[in-house]
Amino acid sequence: MFVLPSWASDGGVALTSHDVPYSATIMLKDVGKDSAGKRIVSYQINLASKTCKSAISGVAKFYATKDEAGDDSTFLPDGEAIDINVFKDNGANGQVTITMDTAQRPRYAGVDIENAHVGGCIEKPGVGWDFYDWKARKG
């Protein structure tokens, strides 16, 4: 299942993380398909506190309908089950894996980065966050 493109024309989807004690947001935007027909999403992660700032951005391609554990769904904090797709980017930011909600407007994106550049708010080469649309929560 691919992410539906309806959110591509409106500037994307902004999600926030409560995994860290400072501001952490991701902006996702459906940017179409590559020449092989794989769905592409752009991402911009911004982390900021009084003592650090980091911005990570790139373009990730559709990789799979299941995560590394073989799951094709996950749960939102309110317990609602959602279908997921996995997107990957391998570039200047390290190996970025984005596991995201396939809903018409995504409410979840899990981001894991291997071999991330240490600096700013990135304290180690392996980092990850879960981002949600907290306003859309039912509970």
C-alpha cells in the first residue's frame, strides 16, 4: 500500500515528537514517484533546545510495506491501529529509515538514523524518534 498523494499539494504534514525534552518536528511531503515508479517523500527534521540545534533533510524512497520485524501496522498512542510503509534514504545524513502511516494525512512517522553525523542535538551515530500528530489523537 502506498501513501496517498492528497497531502502533496498542501505543503505537507508536520508531526512532533515527545521523545526528547526539546522541540522535535518533522515535515513530510509526498513528492511523487521516481523513474522506477517508487513513491518518494521529502523530509525535514528540526531539533532545537536552548543548547543545540540540528536540521536533517532529504528525500526517501518507498522501500517496503513491512518493517524489519515483518509488521505492516503499528499503534498510535491512543491505541488505534494504523497501516505503515517504510521509506529509506542513504546519503549525507546517514542511513535514514522512515516508517510512516499510510493514511490520507499521515499521523505517524518513526525515524531511525544509522551513522548519523554527531553534532548539535545529535549526540550519537544511531538515533531515532517517533513523531505524531498529537492534535489528531482521539484519546
